[in-house]
Amino acid sequence: MSDEVLLVGEDVEKEYRVGPEIVRVLRGATVSVSAGEVVALVGASGVGKSTLLHVMGTLDRPTAGRVTWRGDDLFARGEAELVKFRREEVGFVFQFYNLLGEMTALENAMLPALLCRRAAREARALAAEALAEVGLADRLHHRPGELSGGEQQRVAVARALINRPHVILADEPTGNLDPKTSEVVFELFMRLTAERGLAFLIATHNPELARRADRIYRLVEGRAREITAAESSG
């Protein structure tokens, strides 16, 4: 783990209008992620973990507060710069994989590289390398429907890796997997952190996995508090 602080959500607030009502999801949440560390975000369903990850990854704008990348305010940037940030600096992994069913594993993993205007041959080579790194070198030409849940999630991880991001935001990445497969995916995250120096911010309901993170935040009533591993199951 490095001392370099990469991504910080500072006093983040987020509210939505639902009909005539204003729903305040985040009420001043502060979370930080440093290079080469795994940070877990725990909390009850509906408390705002996904919302916080979306704001941290600039998929959604905060109502108040700010998100910084290496000290710079991300939302002071224009939309084109935010798109560049999302494509190059962060990767996203979701609970339900978000793979395109008509495409092969290789084609799904290629997409972020193609969006960065890399040549198709280069994107294909990068995707094959990333899929091999997650243990799917023999599944390149299988479509999602031909893969197990754990294999589909590893394709999603390969897709997140392809542009060499510094941080991966993972929203309940093992929530749709059985315990054994969840362990395989989490071990993959730990290995990528050790070998690549990647940082992970992982929203999870699984206290066993959360306890293996370097640091843990609990989100309660829209605010985040750093807790110990022992507190994560309480």
C-alpha cells in the first residue's frame, strides 16, 4: 500500500426528487482510497453504497461536497475531461456483470479500449492479455450465456483492467455469486493489488470479505465512518 491518496469523496451529499419529495441519500459522506489498497464499504441495503460509488466514479454528480483525484476537484472539470477520467483512471465492476450477451468474452473486454480509440488489433491483444490475467485464457470466444457467474464476473474484471486504471470501483461484485466463487473473485482482487498496485473500493454485504480489506468504512444514515475489521460483522 502506498501513502499516495488517489480518490477522495469529501462531505459528499446526494439527494433525489421522488415526486414532490426530496430523498437525501448521502448526508456528508467522506471516503478516501490510496494507491495499492483495498477499501471495503459496508452498510445495509438501500443506505447509499451504490450512490456513493457512482459519485466517486463521476457517473453521478454530488448535490454538495466534492470528489478529488490526486487533490484536484473532479467536478470542476468539463464533461469531456470527466469522460476521459472514467475511461483511463478508474474501472467499474458491477454485481450483475453488465456484459453484452451477443458478444464473446474477448469482445466484451475489448470495449473500453475501443472507446479510447485504440486500433482493433491492439484492443484485441489487450483484452486477451487481461482475460488471461484473470484466468480465462481458454474462454475468449465464449459468450456470457456459456459462462458461469464467476467466469462472467472475471470477464467484467478483465474489461475494467484493459485501460490500466489506478482504481477499480466494485459495486457488490460478489453479491450474485456463491461463497466459494466469491472467494475466488476476492482473491483475484487481492492479487491484482499486490501485483499491479491497483486500488479497490468495494461495496459489499459480505463481512468475511470486508474484514480482509486494508480499511473498512460503514455507511449509516448517509454518513461514512471508518471502522475496524471486528466491527464489520456487528
